[in-house]
Amino acid sequence: MSAATLTVELLTEELPPRALKHLGVAFATAIADGLRSRGFVGEHTPVTSYATPRRLAISLPQVLERSPDKAQRVKLLPAAVGFDAAGRPTPALQKKLASLGLDEAAIPALERSPDGRGEALFAHRTVSGEPLAAGLEAIVNEAIAALPIPKVMTYQRADGSTVKFVRPAHRLLALHGADVVPIAALGLAAGRLTDGHRFQSRAGIAVATADAYDETLRAEGKVIAGFAERRAAIVAGLEREAGSARVVMPDALLDEVTALVEWPVVYAGNFDPAFLLVPQECLILTMQQNQKYFALADAGGRLQNRFLLVANLATNDPSAIIGGNERVLRARLADARFFFDQDRRTPLASRLPRLEAVVYHNRIGTQRQRVDRVRGLAGRIAASIGADPALAERAALLAKADLVTDMVGEFPELQGLMGRYYAEHDGEAPAVAAAVEQHYWPRFAGDALPKGPVAQALALADKLETLAGMFGIGNEPTGDKDPFGLRRAALGVIRIVTEGRLPLLLPDLVAMAFAVFTDVPAVSPAGAALEDFIYDRLRGALREQGFTANQIAAVVDARPAELRQVPVRLDAVRAFELLPEAAALAAANKRIVNILRKSGAEAAPGVDIAVLTDGAEHELYLAFQKLGPQVDACCAVGDYAAALRALAAAKPAVDRFFDTVLVMADDPGLRRNRLALLAGVARTMNRVADISRLAA
């Protein structure tokens, strides 16, 4: 069977730019998977994906013109049903064979084999491979149906038929080597024609072979078909035009701009330096969101009054393009300056009454009511971590006021940041202004944490109030739905407390959070559920840090109240597992825990030395009399690794005890005393973590 490169392209109207990258990958992946599953290509055949504003395409080398024949073993029916008592084939067997295209001549070759419930009959046959055209048409249509389309359009073709797709489709190209593969999709018959750039090329470009697709589009169509290649060309053009300046180019903006052009060309423009008096974050967002421009900064990170734009048109005289974009940007920046100037005329504190009209949740109240709750909670947390409660409460009072400013109304992403600018303008204390911005931190995984105790107190209060309110009305996250960002809030609490080494107890924080809702009838205390949720998030975060499930269980399953100790205890547990005595001690501890659990409350209140009759009992008792104070002293100074290392010395005594002593003796007094001994051993061994969880 001959093999050649296969290229398939679907040409459409402009596709949604923010979805294009994913659509391109999904289209190519689905077609490649379909070809592999049908045997047209090998498992490791390389795939080239293409995606431009008006096309999705794929190329694969060494695609067979016909899939290979397949040997097939087909279960027919039980042998007792297939043959009668005289060994003759039954009508049921003959009917089954006929349904598979076989006749009685195939009966002697039937296989008899057990199938779990008796003996069954199996037929062996060869299934002919299918031609590429038949298989590819099904594959392409399945791929189109499975695309992650943001919103489906319904449109009519010229023949009156109705089609549903993300955008109207105009051409279908399918080439296997130099031959057109006669398939159809979305009401289109495949050919070898494609369209080039709307303005710099023409429609109806013939592609000679599947291998020539990419180069034909580039040379004749002025189209760089590969998404990654086009993106790389944009980055190179931006860096070239930027010179010594640094280009502000977030990945999301790069992907979106790549999805808007087929033949990218980078031009540089300027704007009035007077606009630089506006906070640069506002200017950058204006350029990025409204115009898809790239801002430029100097080596110190200060914004320049230059910008870069990516056009879809190459010209010897770009002055008209640059001038037009400069005029549009000037108007946008003027709006930003107007918002900034207007906002500063009203102090943040004066905006609080407007928050009474902003509903946070219909069962919990307005943003103004929420401010009062966060304010009270921030003051209490501040007092617990050595921050100034007055500053924390002042920051909480102002933290949400920027939500009703013009700038944040235009750019919601700037909430908090604009609050800091306006607080500084109003003459608020530096710690207050910083906390107003940072109380949203961390906003995502790996984001910066609030700096300073006032900001930490406010950030914790904001997140805990959200968590308590939502859990109190039963609005917990379900599945992948988390509209109020409760998972993010819980992880924020964990990171602030643990990485900030704050001396806070989780049950106290949760109790304080629910306490501020006493005047909200809809909120019921749900402290246990909220604590469970936070511990679950803690387990997930620790898994991402590389700790094993057993290590995490050893520390977290005990629900440690002081979260700041969790990381250091886990590091100690990880180091303990490397000791040669660790496995045996963990197994012994597991045995002790199981014995104590099964015995209930039978253990004596304390160990009576006079009842210790066996030498191994004395040895174990003395070993842990010595170890107990040593472990306690290590824990008192936070040296949990040393505390666990000290346990290694007890291994011989533990081993000898279990080799020679019967814990559940017939004598009740002896049994209760030995259980008391084991209870004391368990307390010392599990002082840092429940090492029984480390046992296999």
C-alpha cells in the first residue's frame, strides 16, 4: 500500500480569536487520533497543526491510501446452542454465520474455547481495510462535531441547506500526495483550492500537493499558516522594533494577536508623554484590552510614550496605519486620564455610601455591609499578629471603595491597585494604602503574598469573611463550579498563614469569621464544614509541593490547629522516612494504634511500675521515660526533625517488647497496665506526626 502526506484544511470566515489556538489544536488532534485508530498512520506519526483567523488545518506524513486488513476473532454463541445433540450445526449458528458474511464452509474452522460461563464458538476472519476517502470523511466530520466551539452559528449555503458551525465555512481542502481525497463536510466537497490573504493575495489558490500546502500559502497567499510560527514571528518583530526597550507582552495578548493576523507586520507609534502622569497600569490595560497594542518600558520598568502594533498588512509606507492607530489610542488614553482625574476629586471614604447600592449576595447583603464585617474581623486578626488594629480597620473600611470609581468600572482588573493610588492621594497611611491593594493577594497560584501585618490581617479577613458567608448559606463549591472563588480564598488563607509563619489557630480564625455574621439570619455557623474544606485544600497544595499522601496524612489528618507548623513538620517527616529505623517504627506504631483502638478505654490511667513483670516491659518503659522529655524539648523549640530522629533509639526496645510480651494478657490488671504503657509510647511517637500513617 502506498503512503503519502495528507493535508486537510477547513477555510472559514474569521474565527473567534481567543478560541483559535484551542480550536486549531483540537481539530488536528481529533483528525490525527481518528487516522491512528483506523490504522491509516502509525502511533508516533508527527502531526503539524495550522490555525489562522480563517482556517484550521493539519498535515501528516506517511498516511496510507487504504487501511490494513485486520484479523478478527468474533464470538458467535455458546457451543451448546451452536450444535445439536448429534453435533449438527443449528439454525441459530447458521443465521449467526450469515450475519457475518460466512457460510457453512466456515464451520470446521470454528474455535471452541471457554468464555467464563462455558464453552463458546469463535470465528476467525479477515476484515478488509477501508479506503482513505471513506475513513477520512467520517474522521473529519467527527472532528468538526467535537470541536470546543464557544458559540455555534446557523447559516444557509447557496443551495439552501442549513449548516451549524462556529463561522460560515467556504472551502474544504483534502490532499493525499498530489491527489484530492473526495470527501465532504459542512456541505462542502473537498478540492485543492484555498484562499490567500484578504488584501495581499487572492482567492482560489491551487495547492499542487499535500507537502506544498504550507509553502504555497506563504509564497502565493501571504499567509503564515502555523500558529506557533506566526506567534514567533510576532515576538521577533516586537523585539526588533523595541530596540533597547522591554516589550510588555503577556501570553494571552500574544495569542490573541496571533489569532487576528495571517501575515504579521510590527509597526511603532507614539503618544503624548503627558499621559504618563496616569498610572502606567491604566495605560497598559488601555493599550492591551481596547487596542491589542504592546506597551514599552525602559530598563527600570517605567512606561515609555511609545507602543507597538501588529498589523495584518505589509506596506512600504505605513504612515497611514501608524497615524490612524495613534489617533485611536490618543482618544482611549484621554478617557483613562479623565477617569483618573475625576476619581481623585472624591476621597475613597466619601464613596462608602455608594457601596450600599452594590449587592454582594442577596442573602448576605451589600458591599457596604460586607465592609463592616471585614473591618471587625481585620481588627481582631491584626491584634492577634501584632499589627495595629486601627490601621487594619481603616484599610478594611476603604478596601472596596474603588469598586465604585470610574477607572475600576472601566477596568475591573484594577480593583485594589487603583484603591492604593487613590488612598495615597487622599493622604492615608502607607500601611493602609498598601493593604487596600494587597488584600486581594494572592490572586492566583504562585502570586505574591500581602506584605506587612496590616495587609496580612486585611487579606485574611477578606477571604475568611467570604468563606464563612458562603458556607453559612450552604453555597459551597460543587464539582468545577466555584463562582465566588472559595477554593482560591482557602488557598490564600493557607499560604498567608503558613508562609507568613503567623501565630494563628485555624479553629479560632473560623470562629471569628462566623462571629461577624451574628446579625445575618441567613448565615448559619458551619465551622466544621469550613475547616474540612480548608484542610482538603491544604492537602492538595501539599501534594503539588511533592509530599506523598502518607506524609500528608501523618501531619494533616490530625487537623493541626497551627497551620504554620505544618510545612516544618512535613519536612521532618520526610527526613524521618530516610532513617533505616523508620519503616519498623512506623509499622510498630501502626500496631500500637490498632491495639489501643480495639481495646477502647481499657487502658489504666497511668503505668504502675510494680506491675511491669517482663524485662522487655521495663526496657520499653525506661526508653520512653528518657525519650519523652527529649522529644518534648525538641518540639518546644520547633526542631521537629530532631524529635523524630530521637525515636530511632527506641527501635530495639520496641522490637523486643513485641517479640516477647503479650499485650492482651488474660490477667486484667496486667493487660490494662500494658495498654497504658503503649498509650504513653504512642503519645511520644506521635508528638510530631502520626507516624503510623507512614507504614505500608
